Amino acid sequence: FVFTFTTINVTSTYEIYEIQSSGLASPYAGQTVTTENNVVTAVGPDGFAMQTPDARDDADPQTSNGIWVYTGGAPSVAVGDHVDVTGEVVEFFDLTEFSNSPSVSLVSAGNPLPAAIELDATTPSPNAPQSSTEYERFEGMLVHIAAGTVTSGNQRFGSDPIAEAFIVASATRPFREPGIAYPGLGGLPVWDGNPEVFELDPDRLGLANTYLVGGSTFEATGVIGYEYSDYELWPTSLSLSNVPTMPGEVRDETSNEITVGSLNVERLLSGASDYSVRLDKLSQFIRLTMKAPDIIAIQEVGGQTELDALAAEILADDAGLNYSTYFVGSNTSSDIFVGYLVRSDIPVSGVEELGAAETYTFGGSTSILHDRPPLKMVAQLAGGKNLTVLNVHLRSLNGIDDPSDGPRVRYKRDLAATSVSNMVQDLQTADPNINLIVLGDFNAFEFTDGYVDVLGQIIGDPADASEALIPGTEVVEPNLTNQVLSAAATNRYSYIYQGSAQVLDHILTSSAMSPYVTGLEFARGNADVGEEYRNDGGATALYSSDHDGVVLYINEDQLIPVELTTFAASAGDGFIELAWSTASESENMGFNVYRSESENGQYLKINEEIIAGQGNSASGASYSFQDSDVLSGNTYFYKIADVSFNGEITFHGPVSVNYTTTSVSNGAAELPSEFKLMQNYPNPFNPATTIGFALPEAADVTLRIYNVLGVEVRTLAENKAHNAGEITYTWDARNNDGQLLNSGVYYVRIETGTFTATKKMVYLR
């Protein structure tokens, strides 16, 4: 007898959810298995996704019903096909897939697709701790996002210059929040890390590649994949909406404003291959997006050569923009420095590095504390007023949670913040009325990071032991104001890290400076766009840096000795009473009162002795004067003049009264010439304050009150129609629920569609 034996390879057959299981990896990895009669949900250039039909769904939310089939080339299947697949199950860098030339057999075509899983504000979970399988349970499955948000521009890799962008499946953009990233440390604030952030790869399955812009909203259908250690949405359809215009320009300064900006230029080094393009793009960004601030604090510039080249590029691009450069850069422990660009018509009386020689010792090794020493500059503004600016670029967050180097990084950050706070206090002690701006790349958030509260230390509100691993120390008094907090919370960011928006670039002002601030805006076009824009040859300003710019607006006209908030006249019994109030006074000796019987006639001083002023006061005062030398039937016009200690005189008014009718007017009946938000009065106040604004034309006005965290507490007007003129509102220090608020600093913000402005108010209970 002759026996013939035939070996038949028999593979086990499983459902996809059995192959995927409820864990992070397949229990069948490395084995050849079969799965039958599954529906193709998506097709890409090198494979396809298939999923268990709904009728065979295991109804277990912890197991995925989908899987990727890697074919290595264009597959011969179509969406809606039912197929049998036999092949080796592989964990390809943790993506569960069929691989190594799987066998694919067509069963039928044109079948309905499984219902897509809806991803939204709660799925994937935004809470920590997030399950390790939160995304894995959807791997390979068909999903749908109805209202997602793009949270960054495209990443860039050597083989994929327009790569994945970060997204969330909700309409709420994720921001950095206080604390140490989860799991944190016991007894300290914990930030959840925004686990709801994942990625979108627009062209992974063959759709046209798309430049994505942070802040855009989208609707998409696709499958969940996994590449380069991140879960991704591979879309089969993608629709974008509400795409922000980039670059996003700041507003123009008004005729009575000056602007002070800050920009990290991201390692602007003359030896870089793209140096000339970088100069071109930065010139565009400064000129057109930041609107050429009068003073610009620059960080991460390579040296005097690069700073001069940037100023020269700006001048070559616009002959009307001539910037002088100011640079010291004494420390050689770094190849990037801070410097200034200052409009050439602004006198600068001095530039000085502070703390350049300071050192710190850690682990027996002594090193320079300030690799990029803060750079102080004193500029002279209109009326002879000095403006002191301190440009900082503090130690980065890199390594702050590293088990080995973290303690040193945290220690150095705390020492540097304390050092800067001492610099600030020294300046304030030498001149309690100093017009001081501290700005730059603080490499710190507007709140504690849980390890060190850098901003709190410098502002004068240091974190205690319940807020930071290294508590701060009280140094700065009076506190500085972080003007970034005047920006709407949804617009408060200058940098994006792994999809989370955050502020690293701040502008702080002294108590004497703060009343003159009229607004702050971020110049967009860097943080929200993809790095590939760096390679557009200078066609746009986009991605000129990885930081957005920030611009502070200052009312230069108010940098005169007195900021007058009210001036009125009223008829009494045998006299006319003048009443006026100030928001702030600087070097103000007092006031004189002048009267005329015609608006444009000769005004004569009528007070015998000067009415004493406050000298120097950040909060101002109220004044009155009675004129008894009046006759019934006459109309009188009045002006007041503030007199500084150095003899400077500034007139205000006129106001007028017809003594017969006791009617009061504001003098000339001309409408306001420009939009303006006046300083509230009284300020500080209790129990109520008056908020006034000027409209040169009819406008719909929104007037809101915010606390120091940028949270809205009261809406006084919401798109309310007003005719041109001067309008006042009264705020009683209550929130929208009628509850009396705590004492503290609040901000009033006006929006008319074309005009926005913010003023600081102080409420004292």
C-alpha cells in the first residue's frame, strides 16, 4: 500500500472584537487568524479598515469592532464590501492590524456601513484619570465628530511636511490650567492634562491634504488609527468651518496712543539656512500683524548682528519705519538673547542688564542664574514722561518634571522669578510712581504650574505651600497688573503645546502705569498655523516664530500730570459750583480756575490760591469750587488748569452755565471725535461707580465687567443701540445674579464692533 499525506493549514476564525479584545494589545498578536464577513469602512493608499456589521456587534463598549488591514499598496476593495481576511495579527508600533500580505476575499458589495460612534465633549473622556483604553476601544472603528475644534496647526516631519494637527471632539478649545500634570503631587494643584486632545491626519486615507488652523471648527467621519504613539482620526470626509483669518492683525493705535509689544523670534540666528526668509517673515509680522509697535521687546535673537538685520529689513520693506536697536547680551552661556527695537523718534536715556552676575548653586555646582539677563530700558515719551521697560526671557519649562533634573530646573526657575521680583521692587522703591512695564517670554503661565508660581512671584501675589511645591515670598508691593488678563479667556494664549493653548508671553504694569493702559491684543499667525509655512519663501508672515506677538496700548495723552474723568458746572443759590474728579495724578501741585463770558473769549483766573492737588496718586480725587461773583441772566464759561511741580500747565474744558435757567451744558455741542472708554469715577469706589464712554457715531455697545481671572461677572449692556455722544452707566459692584462682589480689582471692557477698550477698577468694601 502507498499512503499519501496532504497537510492542510487550518486557521482559527474569530470576530474582530475577539481579536482586538478589551486590552491595549491583541491576544492573537503573532498568530495567523481569519475573520469573516466584515464590512469595509474606509480605504487608504496602503490598506483598509473593516468592522463587524451591527448585527454581530458584541455590545461591549470596551472592545473595538474595527481593525486595520495593511496591504502595502492600493487594496482591491471598496467601502461597503463584505470581506473575509486571513493573515498575521501584528502590533505595528501598537496599532493592531492584519499584516504581512494578508489574504482578502470578497463576499459581497454595496452593503450598509455600521453606525458610526459619536465622539463629542464627553467621548473621549476629558477627565483624568482617563482609562488606558479610552481610545483603544475605538481603534479601527468608524467614528463621527459633529462639532470638533482644531487646536493647533499641522505638525511637520521630514517625510510629512503637512502632518497631523491636534483636535478635540467638542466646541471647547482646551487650555493649560493651573497645577502639575496628572497624576501630580499630593497636596498640590493637579491639571488633568487635557486627555480629550488627540490628532487628525487629513490625508492619511487619501483626502486632499489640508493646512489646518487652530481655532477652526470641523465635522468629520473616519476611523481611529494609531501612529507615532498617538491616536488619530483618519477621515473619510472632512468639512472645516469658522477658520480664523491668518495672520490675525491687532488693531491700529489711535492718535493719542503709543504701543509696546513683545515677540519671541524663535532662535533668529544668522547662521541658519533660512535666515533671510526668517528676516522677511518677521518684518512682515512686525509691520503688518503687530502694526509696528513703538517699542518692541525681542527675545531669542542671536545677537546685535541679527537685531540690526531685523531693523534693516523692516526699514527696507517700509521706509517710514526706522527702528533703533538696543542690545547688551553680556552672558555667553546662551546663544539667544533679549533686545529692543524702538522707533527712532523715541528718545532712550539708558539700557542696562540687571542680574547678569547673579549665580546659583545646586548639587555643589555654581552656575549663572540668568542665561539671558533682564534688560532694562528707559524711554522718554511725550510731555517728558519716562517709561521704564524690563524685558525678560526666563528659564524654560523643559525638564521641570524630570525625575533627575527636575529639582534643579524648579529651583532655578524659582530663584530667577525671585530675582526679577527684587528688581521690580527696587525700581518701585526708588520711584513709587514709576511708569513700569515688565514684559517678555516668562516661560510661565498666568497661574501656578504647581511646582513654581513664576508670574505670581513677580507680580507680588506669590503662591503658598498649597499652590506650589516651592512657595513664593512676598517682595513686590504694590502689586503689578498682568494686562494679559484683560483679554477674553478664549483668546488668552500666545503659544500652543501639544494642542493646549497657553500664555507664556505676558505684559505686566506698575500701579502708576496701569491707569493709562487702553487695551492689549495678541497678534496671530504663528501659534495657530503649521510649521510648513516657515518654508513658503517669505510669501506670508505665517509661522515667522512659534510664539504669537502681544501688543499693549497706552494712552499717551493721559501720561500728563492729571487724568481728568469728570468736569461739570451747576447753578446754585447765588453761586455756580464747579466739580471735577481725577483718575490719577502725577507731580500735580494743584488746580486754578478760569472764567470767561464767551466760549472763545479771554479766560481770567478767579481763585485766589491754588487748589491743592494730590501730588502723586494712582487713584485720583474729587474737587469743587464755588464762584459767587455771578449775575442772573449771564452765561459763564469755565476752564480748570492743573499745574505740575515743574510748572507745566494743562487746561481742561470749557463747561458752561446759563445762570438764569441754571441749565448746564458741556460747552461746545460737538459730538465726540473718537471712540473712548473713560476711567470710572470714583475709583476706588464703594458702593457704586460711574462708567462713561464716548461714541462719535451710533453704535451697538456691549459693556462687561471681568474679575482678575478674566471671568465675566456682570453684563451692563449687550449689543445695546446708542446714538453718538457721551453715555454713562452705573455699576453697583454686583454680579449678574445680584450678589455683592468681594473687594478687589475688576476690569470694564467695551466692545462696539470696531472699537474695544478696557479699564481697571478697584472696589473696596
